[in-house]
Amino acid sequence: MALYSEKVMDHFKNPRNVGVIDNADGVGEVGNAKCGDIMKIYLKIENNIIEDVKFETFGCGSAIASSSMATEMIKGKSIFDAMELTNKAVAEALDGLPAQKLHCSVLAEEAIKKALKDYFDKNNIPYDTKQFPDCENCHHCH
């Protein structure tokens, strides 16, 4: 059995939504010092719909594939639907990740949620803080 699924390899070799959105409505950046992965997500939002999403990821193939898949999963969705994205859903959409690479899907979820939180903060949209990762104190980011 191959270590990586065909979907992981496809999203690694042909990542979707790579780049930067100038004047993004929300930006989220997370990193994992243990493995060196850094993800930055940019959101363009109109009428609570994610019209565009881009990412920059410095990291392994699983990190790039997770970023690519996660952006595909939230593009065109409402900000509230995007809040429901989980790392498990990202990993499943990639037809699985090796156990030692599951943290990459966690980083993708956290980067998206951090970008959404940035959007909520900029627009004074109330939210429950428990919906967002505490990136300053989590084990994934340090």
C-alpha cells in the first residue's frame, strides 16, 4: 500500500488556490515549530460567502495537500459553514493521511479558523471564543 493516497499526491503536485489575496478580508497564519510547517490562509468574503481563498504553505507534501484540499472545501461556502470544517474532514477528503502527518490537516483547519476569526474581529461580528483554536497556547503551533 502506498504511503500517500492519489488525492494527496494530486493536491501536492497540483495544488489549488495557491497565492495571496491583496486586501484580504481575513488572514490566518499558523505554524508548527516541531515539523517546520507554516500555513497562511487569505479570505475574500462578500455577503458572508467565501468568494475566494488562497494559501501559502511552507512545509511537507501533506501540509501542501491539506492546505489545497481545505481551501477547495470552503470556497463558495458561507463563513458559518466554513467554521464547521474539521481536520478529520480534510484528511477524509484526501483519502487519509499517515498518522504522523495528521497534524497537517489540523494546521489547515486552524489556519482557516484563524482567518475567519480575523474577519469576525475586523467586522465586529460576535462569536464564541471556544469555536477557535487558542493558537498562542496550543501544542501544534509551538
